Amino acid sequence: MRTCKLLFFFIFITATLSAQKATIKGTIKNTDKKPIEGVSISYSNYGTTSNKKGEYVLQVPAEKEISIIFSHISYSTFQKNISIPTNKTLRYSPTLNFKVEEINEVIIEDRKKDAQGTLKITTENISKIPGANQGVENILMTLPGVNNNNELSTQYNVRGGNFDENLIYVNGIEVYRPFLVRSGQQEGLSFVNSAMVQNVNFSAGGFQAKYGDKLASVLDITYRTPKDFSALINASLLGGSITAEGVSSNKKLSGLVGVRYRNNSLFINSKDIETNTNPNFTDVQAFLSYLVNPKLKIDFLGNYALNNYNYIPKTRRTKFGTIAEPQELIVYYNGQEKDKFKTVFGALKGSYNVNKNLDLSLTTSAYHTIEEEYYDILASYNIGEVNNDFGSDDFGEVEFSEGIGSQLNHARNAIDALISNTEFKATYKKNNYEFNIGLKYQNEDIKDRIKEWEVIDSLGFSVRPRNFTTNNQPYEPFTEELTPYQSIDAQNHVKINRFVWFAQYSKNSEWNNHKIWYNLGLRSHNWNVNGENIETSNQTIYSVRGQFAIKPDWEKDMLFRIAGGTYNQPPFYKELRDFDGAINAHVKTQKSIQVVLGNDYSFSIWNRPFKLISEIYYKNLTNVNTYTIDNVKIRYKADNNATAYATGIDLRLNGEFVPGTESWMSIGFLKTEENYNNQGSISRPTDQRFKFGILFQDYVPNIPNIKMYLNLVFNTGLPGGAPSYSNSYEYQNRLNAYKRADIGISYVFADANNKHNIGWLKNVKEFALGFEIFNMFDVQNSITNTWVRDVYSKRFYGIPNYMTPRVLNIKMDIKF
């Protein structure tokens, strides 16, 4: 309600200040003499839109020359200078021309992506869509089949996969995430700098052989090559960024540089845990391109990131349970956590155009991360029954304690990982077919120290570890050494060498006037694991993948496609390490047979374009390496001792719900289960049964410079997990549904349609100021459970870890 009042007040003040002494009206048509709905008619910071009949009416200042701009997403922008006497009406009915610049190329590219089952995401409004982590991943969360119940994290799972099963490429170079991050609070910035992005393509499954060996999805990012100089500044209460780009006088060298800073205190300090914390994250990226000659181009992509996470918890009060039996956890903390994650990445790519048919490229890259996770935190807790008598003076207070104890957690974890590779690719195109091949060698050198333990004490008695045999106290004294409830102490030095190749063939053709496209590919992956005190292992796998699409020669614009094949995920370092920190070099590749059936239906409503995308999928998984998820930290069992499946349906409707803007709604149904050691099928940790998402854009018709962006997500509850080292089959409860709505409202002072010829704004290309409300309805969402044990009842209590409440943010975007 407060947001609505602010908006109405904003609109009222702006409208009152407008001079309204003359009128211009008319009917807008295209070259086919058909009326155009949704044309934006504006001058300065005021305007209106045309109705279904193409009619418009706009009040303007009298006795003054002004520029009226007519703009629409499908037509060329038109400008008219006018001057109208006081209290007079000018009738003006312009004809707008269809946009024809490079239209054939755009249509071909879009159809090709549609046939491949790859979704192309519009990059224009990436930074404008509200979210706790604005950027490309924030957009992905609104898509069907893509889930994450943690707004502080940029990680995501797709169609039942986990965070480690997604491929991410920037300019064709695979990028990685930190290893030790266990909480979205620590994670910081995504590798992808949204201000540098030109194209975003996403595939949720059934992707081609040219992409790597993962089981879930592909996010393919392309950074833009600058054409002229510009600078973009983003600032908010969460941090800011500066992005600058330019090109040399001879047009051979271009550069794109971005610097970002973020501080998550606004979110973390508003949770149910009182803390003294300062999590700050810094990132510098550069993309340089040099045109040696018309055939040879050299690109450089570099990144430096430093994440500092200093966390000092003080107290926590969390209410849980039911209305009939409310309970409360009260915790007092001592100690702190200090984490540091430093990452350096560099890649050099040479592209050579042999002739109009053949392109070659050679890429070499290196990724180096040094991560430290240090903490000593003592938590003294009390679990009690809460007085639920509304008439009592002690209503809401704890009146009986069911569990009293403490937990001491200690860690001195560190990892030093260097990943380097060299890759050669060739693309041959002729007529209506394309042939791609690639060869890649990669070396991974990882030094890891994991040293962490937990001591649990309840009513003065140390809780024994899970494998401890019972004693006969107090009748017989206990003389053995006190041991932690759980403890890991391991040091590993692992080297992995990989050799990968792929070949694929694609062709466009026609069959009885129906347009068809198909792709067939083969991929091979060989890897060798060795290291100190590790038995050497060498394995090879093959993947066969294919896609087929047909666009029938029908009156309705329909496209049908089928994709699938065998997909493998050879183990990365984390998948080789079991719960106790030991390395199993013989972990096999996880295998998946996938089938995806899809349909795209393009149509018009209200003379505006819409598209309905539908996909049905099924995955059969073998050699499954089961895992647990604690916030965003994944621990693998490293034994390939399970089978699993995932099946579901994804629906997405996008189009111009509001003229001149793109919005969409998504619906996803998913079921994924696993069977470990033939104990029967249970839900996997990512079993998100139902997903509903909306991304909606709007503006005020009479004042189109006021923009509104709504990001809404509803996910049914995930499995709540299990206490450490327990049998997950005994804990199959689910968390509550995840419900979140973020809204952003901004006023655009300058952009392509609102240029200023005088004042300080004349040198500004874009300028917008606004505010955002995260978690607008202040819903208490939980991501995991904290498991607290009472030694007396030998009972575990699952205490929900609540995410961020409602938070207000103010932001500014300015581009020169």
C-alpha cells in the first residue's frame, strides 16, 4: 500500500507541473493503411499511446516549438516538430514504416535458435528486472524448469539437476564457480557482468554435441564488441558498477571494461539472526578485441574477483512449529567466520576466417582460485514451547524448555585450484549445411585441505559420534577420549587430465514444402585422475546427440522439434571427494538418456506478437552420484550407487501484454526421484514439483517515462534434507512453498526517445532513477533446516533457515 501511495503521489506531482494549453490528435497507420495500436507518442517527459483504432490525443504546451516522437517496437521511429496556438487543436495522422533493417538475417537467426531448442533472452532490460541478484541468472529464475529457492545465490538447478550440472560459457569459453562456497551469503557476484552482455542463449536440455559434458543445461553468453565510446554507471544501496567501452581511431582495437562492487549487509542484517557482518565483493573484467587484418581477430577475456565474508553472529530467535504447538529456538553465539575467495581468470582467443565457408579458432585459458574458509562459532541454544494463550500475560514467551545444549563448529578449510586448457574449433558452412569439429585438452591441479569438526553438548553431556558404541554410564566410568560428533581431516592433491573431441553435422532442408532442420553429433571425453597417495584411474566415454525440427507449411506459425541422446558428466574434483574428504579416483561418469519434445506456436493477440513454447522431457540416469545440499554446498557420496529419473513439462507464454514491452509467464511441472542401493525411490534434493513465474513490464500511459517491472516466483517446497550423516530415507519432510515478488519502479529522465538539447542532460544517453522493493509481501521463505539435537529425547529438530524479509533499495542508472 505504501508503494502505491508513493507511485500515485509521483504521478500527481508530475502531471500537475505539465503545461496543457493545446492539443494534438490523429490516427496512426502503417504503409498498408492499417491502424497501429500501442504507438508511443511523446515529447520531453510526457506522452500517451495509441488505442486499437490507432487514435491518440495528447495535450502539449502552446506557443512553443516542440518535437513529437512516434515510436513502436515494430516500426521506425518518426519525429515531427510542431507549434500550436493556445487552446487550438492540431490534427496530425502520420504513417509509420515497418522496420526493415537486416530483417532477413534476424528472422533466420531466430528460427535457427528456435529449431535448436535454444531460448534467446532479450538483454535490453536485464539490469532493470528487480531481484536480490540482478543479472542474467535473475532472468533465468523466471523460466520454467529453472529453480532456486535462495535469492542470495546466483546458482540454479534445471529440470531436477543440481548446481554442478550446468554449463556456462562466455564468448565460447567455459567459466567456473568457487569451490568452498556453502551459503548464498558468501557467494557474491556472478561471473557474468550483465552490463557487458550482447547475447544470451539458454538450453534447458537436449543440447548439441558442441557443448560440454554436463547433464542439465547450457548458458551461452556473448560479450559485445564496442563500436564507439560510452560509459555506464549503476549505483544502489547494494553497491555499484562502472562499465566503459571504446574503440581506437583506426577501428582495429576495441575494449570493454567493467568494475563491480557489492555489499550484502542490507540483506543479511535484516534476517532473524542478529549479526555484525560486512560481506563485500569486488570484480574487474575486461574484454579486448584486436583486428589484425580482415581475416584474423584476437580476443582477450580477463577477470579478477575478490570476495570477503566476515561474519560475527550474536543471537537468533526463530519461531517454528504449528499454531497449536508453537516452538521457538533461541541461540546465543560466540565466535566468528572469516572467508576469502580470490579468483583470477584469463583467456586468449584467435579467430581466423580462411574463406567465406571456413572459420578456425584457437583458445587458451586459465582459471586460478585460492579460497579460505575459517570459522569458530559456539552456539548455545534453547528450544522451548511457546505460550499460545492469547489471554495470557506471557503470550508468545517460552514457558517450557524441551532442549538445552550447545554446538561448537570449527573449520580451517583451504583450496588452491588451477584449471588450464587449450581448444581448437573449426566451422565449415556451405549452402544449407554446417559441419563443426573441436579438440580440447584440459589440466586440473587441485590442492585441498579440509579440516572441520563439530562438538555437540546437551545438558552438560558431550554427544558421541554416530558410530560410537553405547557405554554403561553412570554404573561404569567412561575413560575413553572425548571425540567430536563429526569430524573431517583430509589433505588432497589431485591432478586430472582431460582430452575431449566432438564432431557434428547440421542441415536445413525442405520436405513437401515443409522446412526441416536436423543436427547429429558425437562427443568423446577421456580423463585421467592421479595424485599423491591416489590410485591412478583412466576412463573414456562417448555421447551421441541429435536434434530434428520441422516447420510445417501451415497457415498457423508452428514449429515442432525433438532432441536427445546420451549425456555424460565425468566427475569434477568435488564429485571425487566423499563425505569424509577421501578421494575415490574410480568414480564413474554419471549417465543420462534424455528425450525432449517441443513446440513453438507464434500468433497475434490485439495485433501484437505472442509465442507459446511447450516442452515435455524425460531423463533416465544411471551411475548416479548421490549428494546432499546444505544451502548451496553440495556433498557427494562418491560411489555411483544409485539410479534416478526426471520427467516434466515446461510452458512459457511471452509477448507484448503491454504495447512496446516484452513480458512472460512460465509454468513448470517436475518429478525427480532416486533409488540408492535398491532401497526404493525417494525424492531427490531438487524435486521442485511445481513452478510458476511471471516477469511483467508496464508503464504509465500518460507518462510513459514511469516504468514498472514485476518479478514474481512461486515454487512448491523442496525436500527439507536430513541431519549430517543420517539416512536420508528417514527424513522425507518438505519445506514450505517458496513465494517471492520483487517490484521496481523508475523514472526515465533520458533515453533514445527522450533526448535533451540543453542542460546537463544533453550529454547523457540514458538516465533513470527509481526504487525497488524485494520480497514485497514480506513472506518468510526457508532454504534449508538447521538440525538441533536434544540428547535427552534423542530427537532432531529441523529449524527452518529463513531467507530475506522485505527490503527497500534505491538505484540509479546513467549512461554517457
